[in-house]
Amino acid sequence: MKRGRLMKELLQNFQYIQRYSKDNLESLKIILQFLLVHQNISFKDKLLSVKERQIPKSFYRYLQSLNIEPILIDEKLNWKKILRSLGDLRVSLENIEKFIQAIALQKTILKFYDYVTPIEINTLILELLEIKKGESIYNPCCGMGSWIFSLKEWGKDCIIYGEDINEELIGIAKILASLAGVRESHFQVVDVLDISFSKDSKTFDKIFCHPPLTRQNLPNFKEDLRFIFLDNYSKIAPEIPFLAHSLAHFKTKAIFIIRSVLLYKDLGKKFCKYLISSRLLECVMELPKNIFPHQMGEFCLLVLSKENKKVLFMDFKSFCLKEGKYNRIINKEEILDLYFSKQNGTYSQLVSYELLNESYLKPSFYMQDTLMDNRVKLKEYLKACFRGQRIDTKDNKDLIECYDMGIKDFEDYGFTNTFGEYSLKTSSKKIQDIRLCPYDILLAIRGVNPKVAIIGEEIKDKIVIANAGILVLRLRDYAIAKALYLYFISKEGRKSLSEIYQDNNERIGEREIRNFCIPNNFLKDFQEKFENLCKESAFIKMHQQNIQSLLGFKE
């Protein structure tokens, strides 16, 4: 409750301050100044006890003692009202981080989105960097510096260096570093692409760079050693000079956010060739679409380190959740596990340098579903995919007979036409939406050895609901369903399915099955095989029944 109230107070105060500021960046800096004062409860109380309406000079002196250059506040602004509105609310780092994200990535009308990276991306990158105590972290286009909050406790003992050409942004970054309790930080207003800056030979342990996509001028770039491999630098690839500058100060590990087009078009050809020849490329992660406001293109994370023998390509385009207008990246822990394990799987592929195509470094090219592998993702053939559910009877109106389908009802081979006992359930649209249909394929959600079934025609006049431990696949037509069922129970198919279960803690979900890769030729000669399978299955059932009768289990 307090968290919601705090966010409301911060947003309302920000809107109030806007009336007395020259622009939105100044408004943000002023409210952050108030938050710094709010952190010091005794000092805040002392300020509020002052009878004068004008803000005391001690307010500004306190900020200067924190190495913050304060902005003078308009005399008409009711500063006491702002401090009192925060009351005794505890403003945590998480609260401030979410406030920055809200005004930058949700209220895009403020146009802060070019200066802030989403929380999930910040957290992912800083954990991928494996930052250790005492290491130096450098960001050559640091923006507001909100990524500092994602350092959490283990990052406070690091030395942070941030640079930006925008003086207002550097001012905000300094305040955020102070709010976050960073022990040593160095932020300065610098044009890192200026040729005079190339003389700085300082290196940093870790580098994080999310380059701006505005056009940059590179005077005399051919004379600057940082850009020696940018013979054909183009203004439509503005991030490349920032990457080149970062590499000149690179010591151990660096991570860049770049547009995917730089990995497979002429825009970044020279840069990619340099990364490969220097063996600096460690990992390329393809991110979900639409996670950066007003940027509809595809983006990747580029992980660089030294003396690599292989490159890990990772495709996380499906690892997202839609929130408002934009997507938010999810499953961070799964991404980290795949990265640190450096294994081949549904979303990752480890490729030796000798097999790299320097003209095409996009992850999807090296994944299992490429044309080279003659495979295609299952989602291309799916009409629907959903999990079975438990249906409760809410009242005694409009009751209908519903059969339950459990894993124990799966036939070993051929069609499954038997179901559990029926019970009366309240008729609803939900039941009609999830009832099983002929030729639906069912998969057990958990396990190591995949359990698979295909539903037969006898279900047509019955309402059968799969239980919550079953994943239901509805294919585009009956022929595809039969062919897919054959593939699933084949030696190759079972092995591939088993690997998916094992890679996902002995379970399979909608995302995994939609991205499951199957051979392009799985439809070849399936009809005769399927009919023969059904015949053999019928013989097996008949013999089993005869054995049961012979042994007295059936009369």
C-alpha cells in the first residue's frame, strides 16, 4: 500500500515541479534533490521547522557537501509541501529506480526514453559482466545513469566512470549515484568522439555501452587510432564509433546494446570482421522486439572478452511479456543459466570461430532451425496451444457432463479414445474453449521420458477436458497432427523432446513447444506409417485383452 502511495506522491510532485522549471530534465533534477534531502531525516525536519517561506541556503549547502551542483529552485514553488508530502515514507533504491523507469519508459511524452535503459536489461547486463569488488566500470554514454541502481549492494564497492555530452544528464547521474550510496564515482561532461580524447589511454575492467542512435560527427576520424578499422564509417551506423572508442579502453569484459542489422549488413561489416579477427566476440544475444520505446528494430547484446575460441549465439526473442505499448524481457535467470553453462539448446548454439560467417553474425542464423539444418519451428503448424485446467462446479445451473483426461489415459500407440469418469460441471464459454477435439496432441508437462497421445474421433460428441498436467497442441489440419504424432514417438523425436524436458527442469511449456524444432520433411510418407501403427496397436490391444482374460482378470 505504501509503495503505491509513494509512487503516486513522486509522480504528483514531479508534475507540480514542472510548472516552475525550464524543462523536464530540470524538473527531474529538482525532485531528485528533494529525495536526497529526504534521506537525511534530521536535516529534513530542521528545514521544515524554518518559518521563512523561502528555501534556506542550508538546503543548497547540504547538496554541495555531497558534491552535487544544485539547481536553484523557483521562489514560487512550495518546497515545504514537497518535503511534507513524502512524510515518513521510506524511499528505497527500488522505489527511485521504478520512478525513473515510469517517467522515462511509460510517460514517453517527456522524451526521457533515449537516456534510460529498461531495468530488466540493466540487471541482465550487469550480472553478465560478473563485476567484482574494487573493479572499475565504464559507460561512455551514461545518460541519466539509472543503471547504477541495478548494481545493487555488490556494486557499491566498485569505481564507476560515466561520460556524456549532455551536462544536464551528468548532473542527474551524480545525484542518482549519491542516492544509490556509490562510494566512488566519476561523472564528467565529455564528447568521447572528439579526437583530443583519443590520447586518454586509461583502461577499465568492465564496460557497459548503450550507444545513442543519433548521427555523430567524426572529425579527422582517419587520424584517430581508435577508429582505425572504420574505413567506411557511415552516419547510418552511429553506434559503431562508440563501440570503437570503448574497445580502446577495454580491459576484461564489455557488453554493448546494438541494432541487429549491424551483424549482417554492410553497415557493421568492418566492425564484425575486426571482432572476429581479434577473437573478442564471446556471445551474441538476440533480444525481444519492441522493448525500447520508439525503436521498432531488432536489438542484440554483444558480449566481448579476450582470447575466445567459440561464440555463443542466443535467441531470446520469445522471452518477453507485453506491458502497455511495449514488451518487457522475462526469464532472466534462465538466460543467465544458459549463458554461463555455454551449452547448445533450443535457445543457444556454441559455434567455433572457424565456422563463423563474418558477414552474418545474427544468432538466428546459427540456431537449430536454420535452413542449413533443414528444420522449422513447430509454431508454424500450430493452430492453438494451451494447458489443461481444472474446472470447478460453481452452482447447480446448466450442468453438463464433462470427462476428465489424465496422463494415465494415454494409449501407448495410435488414437486415445478412452477417458476418465464424467462429472457434472457448470456450462461456460471457458469449457467450450478448452474442450478437446479429434486429432489434438497431448503432452505430459512434467517428466523425463515424454508421454504423448493423439485424440481419436470418438471424442467428437463428448466434452473432455485435459487436466492441468497436460499441454494440448491443436494443429492446422488432421494430416499435420498425424505426422507430428509419428515424429514425437519416433526415436529421433523422443530424443529431441527429452532434451527439451531436461533443459527446462524436467518440464515443457507453451514457449518451449512453440519454438521446438522439427525436420522440414516430417510430413513425408506419414499416412501409410500412421495406418500401419494403428493396425499394430489394435493387435496389441486385442492380445493384451486375451492375456487378461486367460489369467482371469477379465470375464
